[in-house]
Amino acid sequence: MDATLDYAPRTADKNWRNQFENLIIPLSILINQVVLVVTLSLSINILDLDERGGLFALIGGITGVDVGNFGNLGAAVQNFTGLLLLTPVLMSIYGSVRLYFRKQDGRYFSLLLHFASFAVCVVVLLQLWGVFLSFESVVDGIMEMPWVLLGIPLAYVLFWIAGKFSPVSQLRAVLEYVALGMAGLTFIGFVIFSDLLSSTTLIRLSQNFGVWLAIAGLLAFGIIGFGLLRMGDAFGETPDQRVAWQGWLMLSPNIIGFTLFFAGPLLLSFYLSFTVSRVGQTPVFTGLDNYRNITALEFAWYDPQAAAQPNKLAFAYGGLQEQFVWVADESVRRYRVNTVGYNVLARWDILDRTLYIGARDRQFWRSMGNTITFCLMLVPLATIPAVGMSILLNSKMPGMKFFRAVYFLPSVAAVVGTATIWRWLYQPQGFYNYFLAEITGFFNSVLGTNYADPQILWLNDPGVVLFSIVLLAAWQVVGFNTVLFLAGLQGIPRPLYEAATVDGAGRWKQFWYITLPMLRPTTFFVLTTTIITGLQVFNEPYTLFPARPIPENAVTSVYYIWITGFTRLELGFGYASAVAWLLFALIFLVTLGQFRVQGSGQYD
């Protein structure tokens, strides 16, 4: 009798599950076809550059955004977007067919489409609500009622507790539904208390068809997607597969952010580097002209012995012309420069002749030279002291944990605040000049020397400004490198040092023949990250020199990219993008070379 009573609920539950599956799968296939129609229509409208009607104009009217304008990015971006929209079309077809035959990959493709469509509906709904245009009022409303957002961590805790129960447990399902309900109520409370939907706004939005369409899509994709998500057992999903998609789900916010805010702009900048692109203008494709103008160099020899008359040195393109005037009764050479296309970048006196190098973009080459010089100074200043400090911190002396934290603090300190402090230290009457004056006075009084007070102009002297930036950057990086070397030291087996001590090796030989070779992987990583940090330096010169323009010797490559893109409007984003990609090529080649060197020097 008990077995019969227990069998009846199981049969009813099984029948309910079958009915649920028979409903969810057709609905999922149906909304896949909706995604197919919408994305295919969008793709056709985008690729048809002569007409902006149909669904394309409808979406623009619903969201209030000119989606057909593409920010004046040109036909290439429009065509790329149109072709990219064919991806969900193919996914809809494949996912629907495979889902019809109850295949696991069809379920995953459909879930991906539902999740992406759900996210799109959320963005559209937020746009219609004006969240992106009234962020300040939203933050003010949340700060008045911060307790509303407690529902999010509570919902997460409930979901985590539910995961501790068996997948077939009824309590697990109840807890998951409660967590989802709590998250939904939190979202509703957030909308209410953030004053996004006032009475007038509600009336206006209730008359907007797009709002109801976005809400309908939100509910449809959310409910059907969640139902399909719960059908793992029906598709024979293994625990490893379940863990895999849960991991991808947790990574999805980072993947979406990476795609929208890194990979997308990266591809756009690559396209813009081949165009003339200025604010408010449609990019004009010019091929490699930007790269040619950036890297163009001219070489010319000048022989003063052959200059009996005033002589003119002209570069091949007729760009830079220099008029050299020789004065018979003077040993100086005077020249006048008339810049048309090239500027003198450098000159070398070789025997009795002079080699002149002209560049179309002299500032680019100067910034690149500053950046390379910056790296050559930064690497030893941020690496060698880090090795010494890591050896000290690896000792058993008391208070080492405190000093580890102190040395690491500059790495996490805000650059703006630290630059302000260092700007004060670099003042003519600041700490560094005071310290140097005291040292000079000490030597003069003790040794009887007569050294003058240097009074270095740290932020004004062209020969010193770059070193000033290097000191600040090294101070910030050395703590991080110290922690890395410390981790490497703690990974070296102690028996190696004990065996070396038995063999009579002193501390220097142990350091040279054991510590350094065993630190090779750590050293490679530290050198790579330090060089990349140096090649990408921007914050230090930008914050250390508040006056614009900053000294020419302080202009680094990334700072020059910023100047080109945001201040020199005649060059624009296309030219700045080309400079950025040249810098990327340099970083890539340097990193590749380091990998080659590291690979050839591996120890066994």
C-alpha cells in the first residue's frame, strides 16, 4: 500500500515533467525563429546602405537612438555589423534543428541565444527608461535607500546554499526560485527608489509600444531560457557538462565586457588606422598613408668643405629645406629652417661631413625615443632593488610581514595622489633638492671640497624631466616586483642551499649559482611586465606636469597618442590609431624576443 502511494506522486511528477518539456522545447524553437527574423531583417537593412526603412527605422523609433547612423563610422563598419548579425541567424537555424532532435548542442546554442536576447532586452529597456542619461539621479536615489540592494547578496547566498543540495531535491528547487524572486523584487525596488519611474514617466512610458515589447521579450526569453536551462536531465547532461556551462555563465559578464569595451574598440581602432577620421566626420579610407606619414624618414649628407657659396640642403620630397650660411671669420654655423613637410630629427658629425635625418612626424620619433629611454632606465631601477629587497624580506627577521605590506603600498596607490606628492618633492625648494644640498654641504665640510649646490630643476630641465618620471614609476613598480621575487624565492627548495653550504659555497656563490638560475622564470615575468609597463607609460607624465603642453622630453608614446587623438584635431583618431598600432607592434616584438631568450636559456 505504501509503495502504491509513493508511486502515484512519482508518476504525476514524471507526467508533469514530460508536459513541461513538450511545452518548453517548441516555445524555445519558436523564439529562436523570432531571433532569426529580427536579426536577418536587421542585417538586410544594414547591408542595404541606400535605404534606411523597415525594421531598421522601427528599432530606431522604439529606442530613440539613430541606429542607422553608426556614429559616422562609414560603410565598412556598417557592412561588418551587417555580416556580424548573420551569426545569430546561423545559430538560430542550427540550434532549432538540433533542439528539435533533442541534441545537447542544440540546447546550448538555444540557451546562448536566449541569454544574449535577454541581455539585449534589458539594455533596450534601460535605454527607454532613461537610465543611461540619468545616472546621477539613479545613484542619489540608491544612496538614500541602500538597504534595497541587500537583496542581491542575499539572493546569491540562497542560490549558493541551494547548490549544496542534491539536483533532484525539492528544497533545492524551492531555494532557487526564492533566490530568483528575491533578485527580481530587488530589481523592482531599485527601479522604484531610484526615482527612474515617476508618475509622469510611467504615463509616458505606458504609451510607448517599445517598452511593452522590451518587457515582453524580457519575460519570454527569461522564462523559456530558464525552463530550458532546467532540462539538463532530459538531454542527458553529465555533471561535467553542467559544471562547464555554469562556469561559462559566471564568466559571461567579463566576456561581454571584454567584447564590448576592449575587443570591439580594438578592431575599430585597427580600421580607423587606415582612414582619415576626425570628430563628426565620416572616416575616409586612405590605405597605408597614416603609417607612411608617421614613419617617413629622409637622410641627407652635407659637406661644409664644398660650400663656398650659401648652400641649400633639400630633402627628396621637397619637404624640409635648410639654408646653411657660412661666415668666413667665425667658426660657427648658422642655419634657417623652413618646414614644409619634414623636420630635422637628428644630426651626426662624421669626419668632415654631417648626416641629417629628417622626419615627417618628428614628435612621434621623439616620443618613441623617450619611451625606449624610459624603459632602459626603468628596468634596472625597478628590478635590481626588487631582488635585494625580496632577499631581505625572505629572512626570518621580526616585522617582515609589515615591511612587505609597506613596500607593496605604492603599487596600489592612486597615481594622481602620488604624482601630486612627488610634484611637491620635485619643487626647487622641495625635499630632493634639500637632501642634495645637505649631502653637498656635508662633503664640503668633511672633505674640504667646494662642490656647488646642484639645485636641479626636476620638472623643467630638459635633461632631467624624463628621469624624474622614471623615479616616480620605479617607486610605484618596485614594490610589486619585490612581491613577485619574494614568491619566487620561497619556491626555491631549501635542500639546494644546505647542499651548497656543505660543499663550502658562500652566500655570494649561492646567490649566483642557485638563487639567480632558479629565479629565471620569475625574472622573465618581471622583466616582461616592467617593459610593457614602461612602453605604455601615460599616467605619470600626464599627472606630474599639470601645465600643457608638457616638456618635449617628457612626451611618451601613449601620451603622444592622446595628444594626437584629442588635442591635434587636424590629425584625428585615424592617425592616433595608427600610432597606437605601431606601439603595439613594438611591444609584441619585444615580448616575443623575451620569450625567445627565455626559451633558449631554460634550466633543467
